[in-house]
Amino acid sequence: MAGAAHFLAAIATPVGAVTPLPQQATDVVGRLVDASTGVPVEGALVAIPAVGASTLSDADGAFRLAGVLDGAHTFEVRHIAYGTRTGEVQVRGGGTLSLELRLEPVVLGVEPLEVEIEWRPAYLERVGFYDRQAEGIGEFYDPAFVQRWGVGTWAAAPNLIREIILARGRGGGSLACGGPQVIIDGRLDRSGLITTLSATGIGAVEVYNGAYKVPDVVKEARPDPFCTTVIIWTRQWLNEYELERRRIVLCEPEEVAGPPPLVVEGTVMDSLTEVILPRSTVTAWITEPGGTRREQTTTADDNGRYRFCELDPRGDVNVWASFAGLSGGLAPVVPADTTIVVRDLTIPISRPGHLVGRATGRARGRSVVAAEIRLEGTDYTLTTTDEHGFFEIRELSPGDYRLLITHPETGSAGDSIFIVSGSTTDVRAELSSDPEAPSRILVSRRDPRLESIGFYARRAESTRLGQGYFLTREEIEEMDSERVTDLLEGVSAVREICVGRGCRIVSSQTISCPRVPIYLDGALRVDSRGADREEEDVDRLVTPAELVALEVYARPVSLSGRFAPPSHRCGAIVLWSGG
């Protein structure tokens, strides 16, 4: 309490009062010093809370509170080493009130301070990694996580990504995806280039369960809408020493006595697109004259170049390359006079893609017959739509194309499209000659699962026969409906009837059907002959957000196998979810 006594005594004893000025406001000035040592107390908060006046003491312990009105005020001083001190001060007559305050230090019981420092690389800041992490839309693995889980545990980046995806209980979206798609520094890894990275080359990872959730920063990479997306940001802040350590240097032939060794070199590339495959593994199989076989391996550099410098020219030599789990065929090496053989190697990384579509008039939706279809920059430049507006171009190399669709009367449309390896790209062209409603091209990728169960084939057949109603995921999302029954409002052949709390879908074609049969993922869930039950309401089965496709048949149709409804006269509604 000695400190408090010193403080209150100082408050009560003004030092050096001066002649007051006419105005009835006073400047309170003073100095804070340690009561024992007389050392000035810097950085203390000095305040009269009732009048909103406060300041900090300077290096000399001095402070000033200007314009304090007359009256008795509670004076307060706060400092971490001296605690909080309060006292009453009487201000009257204007002028300046000068105080000297002597403070006693206090003994504080301070808990240990734990400080966690997060290093945020500027590169990740620029690409918005931490902003998206704060929003929490996807799953985020920062540099600390990558270092803790990846470095020293796995040598290769694919193992780290596999651990993140599988050990965390995440799949690859649709089962037909075959795993997640990878975007490295904003570019879609179409050829498995992740195998060129080590775990130490990864800075951060983002995972999104569906491409519609991916951030705009990578939208130009055109991720697949049906697969889990993994975004990898590489450690581009590595110093020159670390980068040099990761650079692959090809061997150099040495001069030797006697017959020179066989040197084989070349480039490793994708067999379809001729895209180079850096850091591929190249193996040489050498069969010696006595029949003994041995092998030698090397690694291609960042430009896809490889080189063997010391092969025995007397044996039979074959070389082959592997990349991302795929291998190319054996390539025999025939020694040349120069003993340096150039042998380029290919690996079937990419597969041909297909382009299918239909052209209709935008105004009435009618088929556009004999419209010209052109793909600029390819040998396959021209085809025409059939009598139902359909067209198809198969066996295209993956990559970007410029699609042009023209018709002399209906109009024309053009857009850039991307053909995905081993996938079918679906185009819906709506042609128009009206500038108020211009032509447009809608592009989507066919869901491999829907393609395998015949959805697209049934859609094409029904279009030609003039029966059936079909919606894809993109069309369902565009309708932005909250209920499945809302998706059926445009189908004149069915209607909704609600009784009490339950609703059912009935046929508009006949009154003899109490309800239209409903299939969910191939299983009959609502029988046309069943009784009224709330659980048979289609909106209780699934939501539009869970659907990837919808089929409606209003009259007798031929559905394959188990999809044939018990009563053909009632038609059928077939729902396909993303499960």
C-alpha cells in the first residue's frame, strides 16, 4: 500500500500552480517517476475517464491532459510494472495544474506466454490461399502441415497427395474419375506431372469435393465438374541452392581406352499429344553375348531428355520409359557408326477424346439440319448435323480447339472448347440470327457413369423418336430449383397431386395410374401400384442439388433390364444421384 500512499499524496499536493486564465478549463500536466529510484516512467496511460481525457507518458515521464473542466475528478494511471493507480484531483479556476506522481512497482504473477508464429509465404498470400482458408469452403493444408506430414516421410509428392485424399476419407468424386484431378500452380496436370515433384517441392494443398467449388484463381484450368479437385502450390520461394539440388544433370561420355561405349539419348513424350514428360524413368535392358540380361536406369531431365553414357555396344540393347505409373513399349537400339544413338521414347499417357453435340434453333428449339461443324487447326475440319441436329467427331487429341457451327438461315456460333483425355465433350448449340437473342454454345463433359449406364444413348434415341424428357447436372443447376417436382414443371405429361402432407406425381396421359413409377440410381423406389405414403413423395427421396441427371418417360417405352417399370402405361421417372 505504500505505492498507493505515495500516489495519493502526489495527487493532493499540486506543484507549481500558476496564475489562472479567464477560461474555466485547466491543463493538467505532470511527470511520473519511480518512487524508489526517481527514474521516469515511460509509456504509462494517464487518464481522467469521466471527461474522456487520456494520454501516454513520454521518455521523461511527462504527460499533458488539456482542457479539463472544473470539478473533482478521478485520476487514473496504468502501467504493466506499476499496476493501476487511482485518486481524486480537484480542478478549478482554469490555467495549468502541475503534478509529480511517484509510483511504486508491483509484483505481478505472470503465466508463461505461449507464442505461435505462423510463417505465411508471400506467394501463397498472392494467390489468396489464406483468404480461402479463412472462408473454409474446401480443405486446406498449409506449409506447416506439408512439412510435418510430407517431408522426411514420403519421397514423392503423389504419396503425400494420396495420404491427404485417402487417409482423410476423401475420394475422387464420381467412381469413374479414377481419383482426384490435380492442378499445379493454376495449370491442370493432364499428364501426371505431379510425379516430377518431391514432397519437399510442395508448399500448400487445397482440396475441393467438386469443381463447382474451386476458386476463380484456377477456373481457367477447366477442372472436371465430376471429380475431386486437388490444388497444389509449389514452393516457388526455394532458394537457388535448393533449386540446383533438384536439377537433374545428364551424364557426359568419357574417353576410354579400347572400343568406346554405346551412348543412347533422346526425348520422352506423350505418344498422342507429343507433350514432353520431364523426370520420366528410362530403363535400358542389355542382353550380353552369353545371354545374361541386366538393366540400367536413368531419369529424364526437366526438358524430357535422357542419356545413357556407358552401355556395352556388343550386346542387344532395348530401352523403354515409364511415367505416372504408365509405361511405353520396348524400343530396340541399333548402334551407329558414331556409337551415339538418338532414340526418342513415347508413353501412352493421353487417350483420344470425343466431341458430340446437337444444334437447335434458340427461338423454338427445333433441330438445325445440315449445319456445318468446323474445328479450326485440325485435319478434321468439316462435318454436318443430321436430320435431328446431331453431330459427332471422334478420336480427337486432347487440347484446346476452336469450334464453329454455321447455318445459312438459322445463324452461327463459335467458342473455344477443350477435349479431355479419354472423355466425351458434349456441346449444345443454340443458333439464332436475332441480335437480341444471339447464338450460344453450352459445353459440358459427359459423366462417365451416366455414359456407362446408357443415359446419353437413351437421350439421343428419345430425341429422335420425339419422346422423353432429359436433364443433365448443368441444366438442373441452371434451373436453380429447391424441389425435384419443380424440375418437372416443364413436362406436360406429368403433374403433381398433393393430399394432406403427402404429394405424388401422376401421369397426365391416363387417369388409371395412381402415380408414376420412380427409380433412384436404378432401384425402383415408388411403385405405380403402391398406396399413398409420405415416404413415396419424390421430394423426400432426393434434392436437386444431389442429382446429376433426370429422365422422364410419359408413355410406353423400352427401358433395358431392371429399369423397365412394372406398368408401361404409367411411364417412368428415373433419377440419378451423385452417389
